[in-house]
Amino acid sequence: MEKIKRSERLGAMARILTESPNRIHTLGEFCELFGAAKSTVSEDIDLIDHSFAQFDLGCVETLAGAAGGVRYRPVPSPARVKRVLSELSERLQEPGRMLPGGFLYTSDVTSDARTAQALGEILAAAYYEKQPDLVLTMETKGIPIALMTARALDVPLVIARRDSRAYEGSAVKINYIAGGGNERIETMALARRAVKAGQRALIVDDFMKGGGTLQGMVDMMREFQAEVVGVCVMISTAQPEEKRVQGARSLLVLDGFDRANGRANVRPAEEYR
């Protein structure tokens, strides 16, 4: 095998780590791949970690023990989080986003891959220590952000639907109360094979007004005997202040609308200001 230069090894290692966030790679894996000694690989990892820290690209952690190795976590700095959410709140305050019923048009934001990835990394950073086994969301607008959160955590994405699909097999169905002021009963379905008893679920959605849909997902996890380790959304409304789901984390807050100018009043949540 031709001798691999350090620059080539560093570039390849950085790509491997960033392409599989939160996944543990053994030092032996890199030693075999590059034909290098463990001491050399360890030095390379230290260099990559230093570079990532310098440019706010996340962190590379070394884990000791028999099951140890190295993993990359795309944890953003507080300054980067503040910048991302400030820019997003400005974008959401552009004229023309006000929708009937007190809603905000966000589909272009949630479907933007770069934005969804940034939000997913912010959300994942708050739950690494909770070690969720899966990310649960409700179809459809919350899927991109939930998917990026699941990617950063290296866990599967599970999608609850408004009705069961034949290709997903038998399903569990529950009724839940949706809507803020205009409450209504809706149905949620989840394939029986999607979640196992005892698993830990992180619930992610794009928007919360009354919190009924999120509480429905919490109730769904109870049906599966799964533990909910967190509930979070991209944006929540300031009103109603009392939500159906308790303890939900929100990145942004919609205070209301300036109807005269057709603009939304959006700001980063207090935790991120």
C-alpha cells in the first residue's frame, strides 16, 4: 500500500467523522484504513479537534475503555447559535408570511437543507446526554428539522401520521386535541414496528401553538411504553401561554403579528438570547 501523507489522512478522517455524527469509530478502524500506528492516529485526532474548535465546527471526543474510540459531535458555540437564530428570526419577519388563523408561513425555511441542518444541530446539542434512541415527529413540515436532529444524534427518525399506511403494517391509533383557540379532535397513527418498549424518544416538530399535537405524540409514546426524554420545536407562539404539553423547548417565539404591515413579530427564545 502506498504511504499516505498526513494531510491526506487528516482530510479523510475529518470527512469520515463529520459524515457520521455521534457515531463511535475505534482507533483500530483508522489504523487499518490508513496503515498507521495508534499513536499517529491519536495525534491526528487531536489536530482535527483543535481545528474544529478554532473554527466553531463542533468537537471530536475520545472515549476510553473497551468500547471506546472517537466520535464527532456538531455542537455549535453559543455565539453561533445566537447568530443562526437571530438571522432566522429576521427572515421570518419578512412581509407576507402572515397566514389566516394566527399561523406563520415557514415551509421555505424548514425545507432549506442548510437551515434545517443548523437547527437540527442546535436541538441535538441539548440532548446528547439524554441518549435518545429515536427522534419522533408528526408529518409533514417538521420532518426536515427532525431528520437533521436525528442525523446529528445518529438515531432513526420515526414519523407519526394522520392515518395508517398499508405498507407500514399494523398501527397504533390515538385521538388527540389539536388547535389553539379552535380546538378539534384529530387522529394520529404510528406503525407498531416503529418503536420498541423501553426506548427513549426525543419529540421534534416545527410549530407549536396550543401544544396539542406534541402532547398527542407524548401520549403515543406512552402507548408504546417508551420514555420521552424531551420535546422541542423550531417556533412556538407566545399565546396561549399555557400549553397542553409541558416543558417543551422552543428555539424561536412568535409574539404575534403587525397586521398593518403584514409582518410577524419573531424573536429567539429567552434561553438563546
